[in-house]
Amino acid sequence: MEIRIFTGANATMSYHETVLTLYRDAALAPADNLCCVPQSGKYLPGLVIPDIMHEMNYGCGTTLHLQDMSSDQRVLYVGVGGGLEALQFAYFTRRKGGVVAVDPVPEMRECAAKNLELAARLNDWFEPEFVTIVDGDAFQLPVDDASIDLAAQNCLFNIFKTGGDLEMALSEMHRVLRKNGRLVMSDPITPCVLPPELGNDEQLRAACISGCLTLEEYLQKIIDAGFGTIEIRSRKPYRMLDATSYGLDENVLLETIEVAAYQVPVPDDGACLFTGRTATYTGRDEDFHDGKEHVLPRNMPMPVCDKTASALSDLGRPDLVVTESTWHYQGGGCC
Ligand SMILES: C[S@@+](CC[C@H](N)C(=O)[O-])C[C@H]1O[C@@H](n2cnc3c(N)ncnc32)[C@H](O)[C@@H]1O
């Protein structure tokens, strides 16, 4: 396989060392081929983002969704990168320590701190102290139990191996979130299980190319960590792994998804998963009650979780119209 993206790491390193080296290099010089999907940046009135933060956007989507924002939250951001999203969260919290950003790579922390100093010069409302940058890693977060309202990671968990690291990282997020707190994440996913030669290629994995799971595996890991409600807010193409360069039988189009997972117990009949499905009652009554606290007003599409969508479809009623997943759930509805 010819694809090689980064330079500093070598074959004698452990996987963790490879990851740290790769992101040290990406801190020392912006890596324009690392993560990131072409999209227009989030515009927030009165926020000027330093160019260097855009150049160091190593995320694969966004974790910033207006419906999660409030000024009194304590936000945890794991894997600070160049500080772009930490700054965006601080736009809403606007107080010392409102955002805690954790990263194990000293050069990345220094870079983020420098970029936040620059942001303070461009934004008179912002002070670098609004973001506390802390040495630490996702496997042992330097944060107390149930002390965080909103936790975020962008394009980090996909590089963690399953069977240990990924499960530990998710369990740490679950531990530090208060009850009903939210974990917002953006990661690549794959439509098929990637061949082991790719998944085991540590540089490709560390660079957010070959470590991704299928959507079903990814969601199951979140549920297994104890998150009872999950929303899929966005799903779009991320990278084409072309058959020739990556030694595949055929091209594989990776996608990136943005999810929010709630720190609520998993119900006995399974997690509530919102993927953008709706149900509409078209009968003659004013509304339809399914006997499980779901009310569908006549002719009004209501967002429903996948469990409810399936249960309503299974009723086989001609006056119930149930739509498929859009993968762009924006709130409201059952459960
Ligand atoms: C792909 S970059 C994403 C950066 C940032 N989230 C963004 O969207 O631009 C991954 C980030 O996670 C950091 N990182 C690597 N291993 C980590 C770990 N075990 N725990 C926490 N952060 C880690 C890297 O230093 C880097 O800042």
C-alpha cells in the first residue's frame, strides 16, 4: 500500500506513541491532509476565528449544535487540536474555566493556547482563561465524576482500537457527565468492515482513515457504555478509499456522522435512537394515541425514535405513514 501521510512515526513505536507523534507533527506544522471535510464554517455573530485555527481544523464535522448550548454549562472538550471548537464552545459559556480542553500532546496544547491568545486579540469579549487547557487523555480524564454538562470529541475516538481503548474512552465520558448530560461526537464511519491490513495500519488509523467502525458497531459501542438515547444529527461523505491506492476489491466511501448521546439509562427494550424518522396519522380523528404515551396529531409528521417507528409500521394501519431515516435529526418527538 502506497498511502503514507505522516513522517515522524516509525515501525518501532507503540500505537499510542504513533498517535502522539503524529499529532505532535500536526501541531508543529498544520497538516492540510488531516481530517476535515469541505464545508463552510459555522458563523457566530461577533466571533472572529484566527486563520490558523481553520488551518488546524482536524475534525471531520462539527460538535457544535445550537440546541445544546447554554451559558451556564461546564463543557469538556477531549482532543483540543488547534482550539477551534473549544473557542466556539467558549463563545457560549464566556466565563473562566467554562470549557475544559484535554490533550496529551504538549505541542498541541501549546499550539491551542497560542491560538486562543490570538483569538483574544481578535475578539474583545474573549479571554484565554475561558478555556482551561489540561494535560490528560481520553482513557483517564482529569475530571471529577458527574461534573460535566456537555462533553465533546471530534474525530478522535475513531482512531482508538476496540477491545480496550474505545470502550475506556466512552466509559470515561459517561463517568464525567452528569445525569442527562450530553456527549456530542463527530467521527468517520465505514459502510463495510475494512480489511485487517488497513485497520492495523497504525499511521492510517492514527490519521482518521482506517480505524472507523460501521454505523451499527459505532452506535452499539455508545449504547454499551450506558448512553440510553442517541441522536444522529448529520451524515455525509468523508473520504473515498480508492481500490487501487488502498488495496481494496472496490472503492469504499467513508462517511462522517455527528451524534449526540444522552447520559440516561438504556431502557429495558433498548436504546432510543433518533435517525430522522417521522410518523404521521392521516385518519379521521384529531390525533392518534399508540397506548405508549406517543400522540400523533392528525396530518402532522412527528419525529419518532426508530423503535417507535418500527412499532407503528408493524401495526400495518393504512392511516399511519412512517418515513425512513434521514440521518439528520434536529430534535422533538417521542420518548
Ligand atoms: C484528529 S485531531 C482532532 C482535533 C480537534 N478535535 C479538531 O476537531 O480539530 C485529534 C486530537 O486528539 C488529540 N489526542 C490524541 N490522542 C489522544 C488521547 N488519547 N486523548 C485525548 N486526546 C488525544 C490529538 O493531540 C489531537 O489534538
